[in-house]
Amino acid sequence: MARLDGSLLYDLAGIFMPRRCAACGQALMRLEQGICGDCVEDLPRLRAFDHPDNKVELIFRGRVPLQAAGAWLQFTKDGMVQHMLHHLKYRGDTAVGLELGKRMAEEAMASRRFGDVDVVLPVPLHRRKLKQRGYNQAQVLVDGMCQVWPLRQAGTGLLRVVHTSTQTRRGRLARWGNVKEAFQLADPGELRNAHVLLVDDVVTTGATLESCAKALLHVPGIRV
């Protein structure tokens, strides 16, 4: 019996179990990962990394001394970003997270304000949530970023020591209270004098990121 090479097996798998774009649902081409080329072009980029008065940075101003902050994509209800994040968080579609991480890194590393970052840190999940989901979606984004940006990962530098309920549908004040003192430094030494990029999948009120940043800023010489 003739042996089937890898490309033919791949094509056959694509016929019977087509991979689909997490944003629009169309079948992916062989070299596409997670998101189709058309949706990559249509991503609602905010292009805010080099603008100090962007909406995300203004959330933290006067609350926590950050070097810079910014969101990469605009989230809209039932929009493509929501569809992609749903695939990443609830359908086990890590391919879309890796692809988003790579695309985000390409823009961040070219910016004036983020380009000299040397350490990247995902917002951690509590061990209970990590066991339930099987992976941290922010870590998947970071893994994708590091495929194109030579950053040192410090995935154990920060721990989530309080298991919090979901932030979805909580009001602003409730979100702040829900994550207050939820994070704790695990190994301050590996972050000393580092310029750290803190990564999460979604920012709404900024409560989670602020709680993380306040814990990190106890490290001597750190910039966040």
C-alpha cells in the first residue's frame, strides 16, 4: 500500500474536519492559523501604543505609576474580537491566541513606548481556575508574542492567591473589590530592575491589571 505523505494527510483532514477562522467561521487555508487572512486585515486595531492619552492609560493615571498602558484591539459586543476571545477561553482554541499574540507583539515591539520591554508576564489565573480550564489564556497570548519578540518570560513571578468569581456583569466598584489583594509576588528577585510588560486578554475597568501592577511595584527598580 502506498504511504500518504504529510501534506496529503493534512489535505484529507481539512476536507473532513476543516479548521475554521475563530472570527468569521470560514475554512482556513493551510498556512493560516486561528484567523483567516481577511480577518487579520480587518482586525479593529486601536494603534494606541504610542499615544499616552489613550483610554486605557487614562484609567490608571493617578492610581498606579505605570510607564505606559494600552489596548491593541477594540472590543465590541458580538464583534470579531469577542468571537476570537470566546474561542480562546471557552473552546480550547489556543491557535487563535498564539496568532493574536504574534500580531500584537509585532506592533508593540515597534512602538517607542513599549519597544524596550525586556520581561513579559501574563496575568495569572488562580490554580483552581487553571485546573478547570487547563491553560491560562493570557499565557497563550504571551507564548505567541515570544515567537516573534525575544522577551524573557516570568510566568511564575506573580501568583493569584485569591480565587475570585468572574468579573463579567460586575459593576466598576464591585470589580475593584473583587480583585483587591488577589495577587502576590512569587519570586521578586527575577523581576528586580526589569521593564515588565503585563499582558491580559481583556481590560474593562482595569481592576485586575491595577491589582497586579500594585503587587509588582514592590520590586526594587521595576518598571511596569
